[in-house]
Amino acid sequence: MNNRSVSKDTDARVRELQTQVADLKELVNTLLSVICEEPDGVASGAAPSYGQPKMNYCM
């Protein structure tokens, strides 16, 4: 193998890994959104608020 083919293989692998990293970032952000959502469905950070019953569990 010459240096050019090694360089092309490396470049292709780097592009593949960058794509995987981007996909994983999207997945992590989705999972964090689901985890951080409050049990009453309100994402304000102040649950339970007036008029909303306590769910008797903690996330």
C-alpha cells in the first residue's frame, strides 16, 4: 500500500466516525429530553404546579 491509499482509507474512516458521532449526539439529546421531562408532562422545572396532582413517584 502506498501513502495515498492509506490516507484515503483514513479519511473515509474519519468521515464514517464523524457521521456516527453526529448520530449519537442526536440520540443523546433525544434521551436527555425524555429523561428531563417531568412526570406531569410540564417541562417548566416547577412541577407539580397549581391544579396538577402529585404523581407520588420521583424520576
